[in-house]
Amino acid sequence: MREPRSLSRFYEATEQIVTIDRDSPPRVLFSGEDLLVEDLPVGTRVIYPKPPVEGLPNVKAAIRSAINRPEGCEPLHAMLRPGMKVTIALDDISLPLPPMRTPDVRQQVLEVILPLLAESGVDDVHLVVAVALHRHMTEAEMKRMVGAEIFDAFYPDRYYNHDAEDPDGLVTLGTTEHGEKVIINRRAAESDLLIYVNVNFVPMDGGHKSVGTGLTNYEGVKAHHTPHHIRKSHSYMDPERSEMHRSVDRIGRYIDRSLKVFHVETTVNNRMFDGPLDFLMKREEAYGETDRLKLAAMRAALKGLPAAAKRKIFQAVPAAYDVIAVAAGVTEPTHAKILKASWAQYAVDVDYQADVLVYGIPFVSPYNVNSILNPLLVQVMACGYFFNFYRGKPLLKPGGTLILTHPCSDVFDPVAHPSYIEFFHRLLPETRDAKVLEAKYEREFAENPTYVHLYRTGHAYHGAHPFFMWYWGENGRQHMGRIIAVGADNAQVPRLMGWDTAETLSEAIDMARSEHGRGAQVTMMHHPPIVMTQNLG
């Protein structure tokens, strides 16, 4: 029986939602280091990102304006005096994704602030990368982030990674009213002024999360990265409805009462591709002959390459992001301005929930820059980030089916993710219950001397990090009825994570319809670049 022809566009909520008809072209899905071209069933709704917001015409002028007219406090220059001790903390390269073209916005902020400090007689200045439990950035990554001139002037004695396992480098400020320990970097705590330079890539970032999470230790992160907090967080991208952010805010407010903190927050648009790859920013029905030839050539070139080579090619292409907003001052009003700009770029209004949700998982996450998207990180993207790319109601109905495309290869980077290997192959075969994992094994991994050593002296994520990555998908797992991985190159990885598998997207959709009926509403989230839904009804 043939399905009825549907409308070619769905305009009720926004022109960013397209409904597939019989004449619609195939859609392009990222799947790890590959591009899939798939026909979707008639009636499928495809949610596309908004076009990029126009970038600021002069980023440094915007930075100067923000620090001279800050939110809730006096201008930065008025806070400075000769002989002060100042620490500038910086977000690490977990964002934006992929890394932006140089000059990075963090470099541009420093190029405004550092001369101002020097002119004010402030020469005791340290730059600290707020890695928290992430891996320490490499020398080359640190140089790229701030530029050669700043790097040469400060590295390594006055430009370095925060060390969450240095007992002499941390200080406990106190405890919140909810019993959360407030622990931060000692240099930052003992400074006369702490300046935090943030890149607010998505609405989850920035605000109180910057200092309280970026400059703390395992105990500080553990305060809110728990299965309990995650289950009660109704979208990480909607901080007002996130239990995790409520804890983060309590810690951050305690810090603000204890220290003098000045935030410089920035956000970027979603111009991920341009030049030869600009066709990836377009809707498929807008492809011209040249775009189709580019896509075919790119797929052919990738097809014959090993995964490591394809990964290297994708990671070598920086994103063409433009800075669209800068704000500075005290934490909360500064963050509110940036959140408004971020949602204006990402939010697509919807007025429904889907039975079946489809998306491709790309090659990169915040936790594998210049590395491998291992199976645990595929899970983080599927059940953590992408599921939580909403405001209000989730795009997927409770008990709905998620279909993702990714090879799910059983491959890990032993340098960056050593504790992930043990977590995945030793613990998940025993249990996927986040609360059991937390109670039985988390501290064992956190205090494992080998993992502590690799974190402190190398470029490994903290021993506890894989636990937080598993918890990160907890609210998604609790919400979804079924997850189907398409194109997995093995059966073991999806099975360990509790997922089903299908060889093709069509097969997966048929599997989902067997549960939800032939009339099941199917929706595809068209990543990249980032798109989020907003359903406030």
C-alpha cells in the first residue's frame, strides 16, 4: 500500500522544518568519519539548523566595549592597581567543535586584556586552562589557542593547565547550604582578581559552571555529576530546568561571595563549514549540480581510506565560526546576555513530539578533540548531548525510539582515555545501572594511582571521567524506549550499551514502526551544524 503524498513543507512552527515528500532528495547524515546519503520515508520531518547569525564586525571593539561597560560592576580598568595578583582562567579546547579558525576568540580577548593589565602596572599574571577532569592540553594546542606571542611570553611558568590532583594547588573555600564542597584552584583563590574567559558554544556552558567546575577537583565535580542530578535535569541546555545547574549555581554563588570574579563571556554562530565544504551547510533540496558533485567526490575519497586517515582529515579542517556576542561583568547578568544570543542562533520552534527520532553521530565530541570518538563517547553524543538539544519538551516522546548512525567501532585511545577502556570492557558487562556503577566503582577509578599519574603527567582524562560520561546519558536512557544503531561494524558494542542494531536506516525505521505503528511520526535532526528544538507548550 502506498503512503499518501505529504506537503513539501511544514510551516506551522518554522521554515526550518521540512516534511519529506516523494520528490524530496536523499538526506546527508554524518556517521563517524563517513557521510551517509539516505532516503527517508514520506512524511518524515527534517529539522534543519538556522542560518548563521551575522558575526560581529569588529570582535576586539566588542570586547573593549564589554569590559568598559560591564554587567553589574565597575569597568575592568577601574579594578586594576599596580602590584595586584591576577589570574586569567580560560576554557579548554573541548569547545567550540571543531576548533575555530585562528585567531581563537580566547586569543582575541587576551590581546585586549593583557595590555590593559600591563598599562595598569599589573605584572603578576598567570593564565590557567580550566580543564577540570579533562585531559591536559598539549603544548601545540595551548599555543594555537592563544597565539605564538602570548604563548612565548607566558608558557610554561605562567601559562599552564589546572591540575585537579595537585593537593597543594587546591583550596577549600567552604560548603554550600546543600553540603556541596567548594574547592578551586589555589592560585585563582589567592588572586586579587580572577578573570574568566569563556566560549559559550552551547547554552549549557558558561555562567557559574566556568569557575566552579573548570577549576575544581574530583570532589567538586562529583557534587553535581551524579545519576541523581542527571535524572532530575530536564535538558542540560535549559539551565533553569537542570538539577545539575542548580547545584553548579549554588557553588558559583559561594565563589562569587568569596572572591572577586570578572567574567568575559563570548558565543559564536553555527558557521561550521565554508569554502569547498560550504555545501554541508545547505539543505539537500537547495543543492546545485556543483554541490552534488562535491558530495559525490567527498564520499568517494573517504570510502577508500582507513578510519584513522578519515578522522585526521576531518579534524584538520577548522570551523569558520564568527563571534556573535560578547558580554562581561559579574556572573549572572553577563551569562544571561550570552544565553539569549545562543538561543537566538540555535532554537527552532516545534509544536509536537516525535515517535521516532533519527540523527547521525559525527566524528567529534567535547571529549575527543584530536582523538577517537570511542563507544562511550558515541553514547554521550546520542543520549547526552543530542537528546538534550531542546528547551521545554524533548523532541522525542517518552518511550519513543532513537535511531542513530555510527560504526560504533570498539576502538579507544589509550593515551587520552585509558580508564574508559577498563570501564567499558570490565564494568558494563556487569551492569549498566548508573547508580550501581557510582556506588560500587566510581571512587576506585577516581583514586587509582595509575590513572591519577596519567592524568597529571600525560594527556589522559581523569580516572572518574568515564563514569560521568555514562551518567551524562542517564536522562536520555530513562526517557527513550529503544535505541537502534545503524551501520555498526560489530554487534558487541551496541549490545553492551543496551542498543539494538540494524544494517540500514530503512530497516531501523521498520523496526521502530513495528512498535509505534505505520503512522509513527518520524523526525530527523539534521546535524551538523548544531540545531536545538524549543517546545514551550
